[in-house]
Amino acid sequence: MRKTKMKIWGREFKLEVIYDVYKGESVLPEQRQALEKFVESDEAVKASLDAVKKHCLKDDNMQDVNTIDNIFKYVIPTSIFVKRSKKNREVSLICNYKWDNEHGLELLFVNEKFKKIV
């Protein structure tokens, strides 16, 4: 199991790296490049913070909360999933989410730009 260090929203994390490969397949050079560029993309990760906060504030469990000072009370990054693609660098930041322990949150980044929360 491979791990990598990454600063997310001002805090250092050691995250498990998961590559989208089937048994018997090798990790593509494009996947390695996608991971490398993502880990270096501080601005893309910073740009996702507002969307994550808005997502949390929309949750029914947050009715009495108007602002989030510490996102880590609700969302904790756990791993990086590198999708198998030769066309785009697609990487997801997988997070535990306080209000959905079973599924968590997936933050999708394409070519080092935040796209959406899945």
C-alpha cells in the first residue's frame, strides 16, 4: 500500500494512494503523472474548500450551523483515488464525512482543477 503526504486545507495528511487498475494491469504513466501533479496542486485543493463547506451546510444535520470554522470537524481526507485515463488527469480525494459514515465524500479533480463533490 502506497501513501503520500499532502497538505489539505492547511493541514498535513498522510493519505493512502489507490490506483484504478484491474488485477494483472499496471499503473499507467499517466496515472503516476496525475498523482504527482495533484499532490503539487495546492491551489486546486484550496479552491475546493468553499464547495465542501457549502455541501456540509446544506446537510439537514447542520440546521443550527451558519458557518464552518473548522472543516475537519465534519470532513477528514483519507485517500487519493487515481482514475485510469489517458485523456485527462482525474483524481479524487476521498474523505470521511461526519453525516455519512458509509459513503463519505469524493472530491473530483480533473487536470488539477476542482470539478465537483460526488
